[in-house]
Amino acid sequence: MIDLTISIRDHPDAPEHVFRLVSKDGHPAAGTTLPEPVAALAAVERFGEDIFFPKPGPPKLCTQQYGGPQVAVVTGMYRGRAVHAAFSRTDGCEIARWKAMGPLLGGTAT
């Protein structure tokens, strides 16, 4: 089961937009408020484990590019595990994380 709350801001001082993704048996369930829940669930199923629970490893080299002031926080439960993940677009690595979870964060996945 997946039950995630997504809080998104266009910039850190902007009003917060809050959505929810609930799934049961691999399908969006009652309580889901995302505009594209099927695409969001597909992104979470595909990338969630790696993005919500990254494995330790050597430091990553990230391009020093700025993707915009948007910020998001995802909290809740993913397959029985507590999630608290912050997203931004402050460098190449963070932009890639944002794009991977695009449908969950109000965009498209790559």
C-alpha cells in the first residue's frame, strides 16, 4: 500500500499546494487528489525505492545548473516504510530526481 502526501511550492515563499496519492492493489484508491494519479503511481512504483530510500555510496558528481525555485516534500508510507523526502531543482542531481518523480510532483517523468 502507498499513502503519500505531496506538498509543493513554486518557490520557498509561495503558497503550498497539497495533494495525496493513495494506492491499493497497484491502483489509485479513494483519497487520491493528484490530477494524474495513474502516471504518479507508475513513477512511484518505478523510482520510489531508489529515491525515497537511497543506498549509501560514493559521492555523486552533479552538474552545477539551476532548474528553478520549486520545492516539494513527500511524506507518508511506501510499502510499509515511512517516507520523508525533500525535492528541489538546485543542481543536476536534484533536477534528475525531480524529473523521475515528475508525475508525483506535477510534471512528467523522463
